[in-house]
Amino acid sequence: MATAQKNFHDPFDNHFRTLPEPNRDIQTKRVTVNQGVISSVENLTYDTYKVVIRCNEDAKQIVFEAGQYATITVPGCRKPRSYSFARASENENKNEYSFFIRLVHGGKLSSWIAGGNREGEHVKISGPLGKFGLDPSNKTMVCIAGGSGMSAINAIVEHACNEQAERDCYFFYGARTQADLYLQEEMQEIERKWNKNNTFKFIPVLSEEAEDSDWDGPRGFVTDHFKNEYLSKGVVSVNDMKAFFCGPPVMIDLGVEALQAAGLADSDIYFDKFEDARSPAPVIDNTKCVLCDECLMVKPTPNCLVEATNFKVNGGGNVTSFERVQPAKTSGLYYNSLFIDENECIRCFACVEACPHDAISVDYDKVPKTLRKYS
Ligand SMILES: Cc1cc2nc3c(=O)[nH]c(=O)nc-3n(C[C@H](O)[C@H](O)[C@H](O)COP(=O)(O)OP(=O)(O)OC[C@H]3O[C@@H](n4cnc5c(N)ncnc54)[C@H](O)[C@@H]3O)c2cc1C
Ligand code: SF4
Ligand code: SF4
């Protein structure tokens, strides 16, 4: 769809610039913030939990599409974390939301989930976020997930199955050993219910299973198995394929590389990377910002993205100090620049999606034009 342009008078630079029209579609999809309780926690494996959050009967429903995610805040953990909705919304009970959460050793939120009986605990849930999801075509779905990346892909295949999508689906799941496998019966059920004119195949691939075990399925890295046994042998073709990746960034990068090398267009590749504090935070180009506040309305934590002024920068262009503009004293229109505090950012990328002017980006290599004016 072509993007309409408009002229914009930048009050700080005192000149007119051309900017795209805001994307109304995004602006009508602000997040819903609900209080809820953990209604159940179930072990899927020794380190992965199915966590169901129930919101109040009268709470606003979080209307999400399969593939999207929410942020969750739990007691004793100051900042929220992002988790993909793990079931198609039509398969959930009213006001309930399921997540698959994998224990990260030393990780605050996941250790809290794993560390005791959490049923009945009060939590906050905000969503939906993200654009990952099922496309409307009938092209073959190649889904590749690792670890708790099963969550978003499970929601997507549940939804495609409910819709009786007229397309084949190959779902490759990468795990270390048999002990890391879960949802195998549910995958068989999806295979039984899948559109009878098409194929659904669930292919678990184990990378660290003992040589002498009873496992007779594929071994090695999931992306290698997909590339060598399916892509190279023509079982699936880049001419009729949409790829859906979910899970650790390294796995996704390898899979995307293999598909790009085979000629699949970027527009046929969708992914949801489970990034965390080790990934760089997004960057703001304040020269593109029109102070519309959309990003501030979706941010999951008060201090990640802030209105600020009086920046001090060192010789390398890094901010060494700044003053927060107090929202109670000035309205949004009067703030000087927006600033992302890397230590507060949870890498949810909600601000990137919300910005109608592409002022916030995950273009990590770009030299961040963080500030409108240095003082
Ligand atoms: C869009 C999105 C969707 C996500 N969906 C899911 C989901 O459905 N299920 C799920 O389990 N997780 C998901 N995650 C990851 C999740 O948000 C948290 O990062 C993860 O649960 C760790 O949180 P924590 O509080 O336990 O660890 P933290 O306290 O945040 O981290 C502790 C330390 O461990 C590091 N760390 C974090 N994750 C890992 C890791 N995997 N391996 C090694 N070190 C790590 C951190 O960088 C930090 O140094 C998703 C992330 C994103 C961005
Ligand atoms: S700065 Fe952006 S990516 Fe970081 S936590 Fe806030 S909204 Fe999410
Ligand atoms: S950075 Fe935030 S305030 Fe600026 S244009 Fe984007 S969404 Fe609006």
C-alpha cells in the first residue's frame, strides 16, 4: 500500500520536512493492561512451564492474533518480560491467556515462576504486541521453533488448523534431548484435524541426544535438518513457501540465512526473536520524531523510554547524563527529546511498532541520532 506524504513543520529545526502519514492501523491497536491471577502452572518439561493467567470477569478482553505476545509483570520483579501467547485465542477460555515460560538460570521472572507454588499470585498482563502471525496466502508453511519458541508457533498452527487452512505445514522443532520435547500429543491431534487435502507434519530434531538412546528421529541442528533433508531435496520449495521462525535469535539467523541463500524473498520470511537484555536496545532518531506520543502509550515500563532534556554527551556521542521532563509539569508537546534507557528497556520493541514515523528502529548498525539538540 502506498504511503501518503505530508509536510511537517519541525518546531526545533524550524523548517518543513516530508513525513509519511501515521499508520492508523497501528494507532488503533494500543495495548490493553489488565490485572490477573495465575490460575495454573503446569510442567511441560523439567524446565518449561505452561502458565495460565486469568483476568477478572469484567476485564477488557485482550484481543490478540496467533503469533503476538504480551508483557507480564510478576511480584518482586520490577520490570515486565515479553511472552508469546501460546494458544490460538479461540482455543482459550474467556479471560484466560496461556504462556510457555522456560527457566533461564539466574533469570528473575522465569526463576520466580519455577521457584514455588504460584497459583493465585497477582500479576499484570499487557498486550497484544508484535506483528508476527499467519499470512493470508495458501503457500506451504515452514515453521521452525526452538525451546519455548514453541509457544507462538503452536498458536499459529492451532489457528491454521481451526481455520482449515488449505495449505501444507512442516513444523520443525529443535530441542536438545528427548527430555526437552513437549506437546507431542497435541501435535498428533493437529495432524489428525488438519485439512484433509493437505499435509501437516511435526518434525522434532534433537541436537544433544545420547548416541545410544532409543531416539530414531532426526538428530543435529534443526536448521541443518530442514536445509539438508527438505530444502535441498525439494520436499519444500522457495517458490511456494512462507517461513515462520520463533525462538532464540541464533537459530532464527541461521534459518533465515539458509532460506535467503536458497532464494526465498525477505517478504516470505516472518520471525519472532526471543531477545533479552543481551540484545541492543532500539535506537531513536529524534529528527524524525513528531512528538505524537504513540510510543509512550505502549511502553511497558515507566522508565524505558522517557521525555528528556539537557543531555550531556561525551566525545564519543554517548549520553552521560540527562534531565527527565516531568510529565506533570509539561505536556508531551514541550519535551525536547526522547531517550531510551538501555538499563530499563526490556527489548519488547513495542515502541518500534507503535511509531508511525519510523523514528525508532532496531537498525542496530545505524549511528543512533538519539538527540534533537545537544546542550
Ligand atoms: C517478543 C518476545 C517473546 C518472548 N516469548 C517468550 C516465550 O513465549 N517464552 C519464554 O520462555 N521466553 C520468551 N521470551 C523471552 C522472555 O521475555 C525473557 O527474556 C526470558 O523469560 C528471561 O527472563 P528472566 O526474567 O527469567 O531473565 P532475566 O532476569 O531477564 O535475565 C537474566 C540474565 O539472563 C540472560 N538471559 C535471558 N534469556 C536467556 C536465555 N534464553 N539464555 C541465556 N541467557 C539468557 C539475560 O540477558 C540476563 O543477563 C520472549 C522474548 C521476546 C522479546
Ligand atoms: S524502550 Fe521500547 S523496546 Fe525498550 S522496553 Fe520500552 S517500549 Fe520496549
Ligand atoms: S518516536 Fe514516539 S513520539 Fe516520536 S513520532 Fe515515534 S511514536 Fe511518536
